[in-house]
Amino acid sequence: MIQESASRTLVKPRRIKAGDRIAAVSPSWGGPGTVPDRYLTGKRQFEEIFNITVVEMPHTLAPADWLARNPAARAQDLMDAFADPSIAGIVATIGGNDSILLIQHLNLDIIRQNPKVFLGYSDTTSLHLACHAAGLASFYGPSIMSGFAENGGMHRFTIDGVRKALFEIEPIGLVPPNTEGWTAEQTDWGDPAQQRKPRLLQPADLPRILQGHGSASGHLLGGCAEVLEMAKATAWWPSLDIWNGAILFYETSEEAPSPKLIEYWLRNFAAQGILQRLNGVLVARPDPAGNESYRAELETTVVKALAEAGLPDLPVLCGLDFGHTQPMLTLPYGVKASIDCHAATLKLLEAGVC
């Protein structure tokens, strides 16, 4: 049964333009203070390719152990970046595993009253849910140290995705095939020689339909599987009606959680009544973490969980590049999207910015 979308109230931020100032924040791991050269590479490539200026907040470059002990300071940087009228957008420097600790320190009114682009992925999922709770559409995409700092230069697929999502007011349109290949190769971020050398790319197969027929449309909502678990039942978790007619986008981190855990987590989505309200599911190409069978096991688990919930025909498109591999697509929260089960494609029917 097709559900009616319930996510029409999100405010779209103003588009980013050449010359804008973009704040770099470290809401999770203190990567810039730990591997400063990697951060500076990402900052430089971001600025040169998009003709913007990246500015640090007071604690962006703080030592990782200090940031870990001071979630309030991380939250203050984020709040100050939203409140500063000279800043047009905000980008996470890197992910981590504890941005959920900011929950008691964020003021959603500040986000609501100062809508602007907010970009990041992985652990930043928690903060995307905070933006969603504040009524702001945010963007699941590359961070400064992972994506913008790609070894040997950014991938064209990533560049085009960022430009269409953050800089252009036309509908984003059909997501093109990734013809560059993909990588999850681990390199030493502190080694300048490796930073200059492009990572080894694996052939990128086209997205596939795991189940479903025809087409399905709905607003985008989701993120990193492990972080969604930390956010469940918090003040940032979307109410049940918000899931009505949504397309869940779902990806796993470089830790490659076991398919059994994914099964348990999706059972919770079903127990909440979320799966039954969806119009479709997007599953990212995962970082296999050395296990060549991991992707197949993950996708089999998703199909099994949906069948258990009585949803054997819910459209599921897999193999998309919005997860912990590079290059990376940028997905706007709340934007209406459409899955074409015949062509195995995703189309973003709206602009992400205004």
C-alpha cells in the first residue's frame, strides 16, 4: 500500500554560492587535531574545487581526547556556526561514535531560526536527526577528511553530487551511474606520499532491485545503521507519522556490523511500525571490511527482515554509493525521491536547497 508522505514541512536552506564561508565543525572524533595534514588537504580541495572559504570554529582543531571529554564544547561550536550570519553552511570534519552525547547541549531553536546547509555522514546521522527535529533539511554526504580529502584528489562523482545538492536550485534529478569504481582501501592518513596517491578502485556494478515492482516515491530519511540505533527513542527520533510514505536510506559503517545485528535492528523498525509505513528502502554499497561476502549477506538480511514484517514486495534498491565507500553521493533529508524498479534507478525529484 502506498503511503502518503508526511515530511512537507522541512525548510530547505539557501544554496551555497561561490565565495561563501563554510564552517568546519568537529562534532564527533577530533580528527583534525589528530591528523592535521589530512584535514588541511580536505580543506584545500574543498576550497579550490568549489571556490568557497572554510573557517574553523574555536574547538574544530582541539585534541581528540579533549573533545571526547567535552561534548558541550562541540555542541557550542555547532550552535555558534548556525547562529553566525556570516556563515552560509556547516560541514563535519569527520565522523566518530559519540555525537549523540550532544543531545543535552543542542538548542534546536537556534537551528530552526538559522536554516543553513549542514553536511556530513556516518556518526553525523545523529545531528541530521537533530536538524530534522528542528524542521531543517540537511545533507548526508562527504566530510572534510573523508570525501573532500580523498587521496589524489576528489572523485568526479562526489564533486557532481555535492554541486547538485548544495549549489543548484534545480531538481537534482536522476542519480547517474558511478562509472569511476569504488574503494574502501585503508591508507595511512599521516603519510603524505599515500595522500598524493589515488586509492585502488574496484569496478562499480550498477544498482540492483532486491524486491518490488513498478515505481515508488517518498521523502528521504535514514543514515548509518549503528548511529540510528543510538538515536532510537530519543527526542531527535522522528515520530511515527513522519515515517509515513518515507524512503529509508540505510548504510553500515567500516565496522561492518554482523547481518545478525542488522536483522535485530530491522526487527525493531518493524516493532515500532516503521517498516510498514515505508514506500521503499535504499541500501548502500557497504565497506566489506575484508569480507567479500558481506554485501550479499547484508542484502539477504534486509530481504529476510522485510519478509518477516509481511513486506515481500516493498521496493528495495541496493548498491548505491551513499555509504562508507568512496566516491559518495549526497542525499538531502526530506527531499522527495523515486525508485524505478524496472530501470533500477533513483531519481531525486526536488532541489535540496532554495
